[in-house]
Amino acid sequence: QQQVKQSPQSLIVQKGGIPIINCAYENTAFDYFPWYQQFPGKGPALLIAIRPDVSEKKEGRFTISFNKSAKQFSLHIMDSQPGDSATYFCAASLSGAGSYQLTFGKGTKLSVIP
Amino acid sequence: NAGVTQTPKFQVLKTGQSMTLQCAQDMNHEYMSWYRQDPGMGLRLIHYSVGAGITDQGEVPNGYNVSRSTTEDFPLRLLSAAPSQTSVYFCASSRTGTDTQYFGPGTRLTVL
């Protein structure tokens, strides 16, 4: 049972475009939603994370939008650059004691064309 | 700080062989975990540990064994390698369960 569904599987945008990656979760108890960025041959690295007490969080060109009632969250990349070409993973988890398990989406491969 | 280190970077095994993937972190993190990454499947949790002496199973634990005798090290053992275990394996550590997870560079394993 996949608890975090991510779409699209792949995405191609032109430089300067705004790619949007969407994730939907099933477990209403999830309260921590990070996004990880992975370049080829490297391990994933945390990009940005949000908790459900806010509807939006921005860090530089990256924005997470969160819709608690729809159980959805998305990543927007403003003014995308070729250097943003990578695979992006959304994830979700509980934050209580003994609840340490990040559930990842299947990933989105983003290509930004010059 | 070296962060999270993994050895080896690449490994080829024959079916039935056993081996240990090494993972170490120098950030004094309590939480450590092992994931496997397969095309189109994302990252799937194999085993995790919330502190020395404490381990638990993740989503896909069959065929793998772990132990955590020190805070720094979290080795993953393949008991009898199978072609289905061909994958890229990532070790990660974090200060708490919902803190930033720091991933190692990965081990690419091929089982023939």
C-alpha cells in the first residue's frame, strides 16, 4: 500500500519555467512533509520541509504549498535553471516518539532545458 | 565532519554469497536507517535504528540483517544474496525522527 503518491513521474520544462510536483498522502496523522533532491550518482539531500500548521513555505526559489483538507502538498520551483535538473522526492512521517519512518513518494525526474 | 560514509561504492556478488555494507556517521546522530532505491520505486526503508542496541524493520526487511552496537556504525548484512537484491543502497542518519536525514553516497550492488 503506497501511502504517498507522487506525480508526475517525469517533467521537462524550459529554463525560467515553474515546474510543479504534486504529492498526496493517505495517513491523516502524518505531520512532517519534507522534499529531497537527488542528483545522479549522489544520495538525496533535504531541500525544504513543511509541517501542517502552515499552508505555504518558501526557501529561495523553492515553495511548498500544503492543503491539509485535501491531503496534498506540492513543490514549486520558481525561475527554474538547468542546475535544478534532478530527481525530487516528497516524503511524509509522524513526529511522535517511536514513529520514526519516512515514507517516500516514487520520485519525479525533472529536466530543465536551457 | 565526513557526514555519512558508505563502503564499498560498488559491489558484484554471485547468488548465495553474503556480504556486509558498511555505514558510519560522525554527527552523533541517534537515528540511522537503510534504504534501497530501485528505478520507479523511490526509496524504500529496509531497517532502521533509534539508538545503539535498538533496531526495527522497515518496509522491505526480508533477506537483510542489521545491528547497532555503537552510535556511529550501522552495518547492513545480506545473508544470502539474490538477484532481486540488485539495487542502490543508501544509509541515512538524523538527530531525531523528524529532523533532516543526511544520506550517504550510496552502494551500487549487483547480484548475478
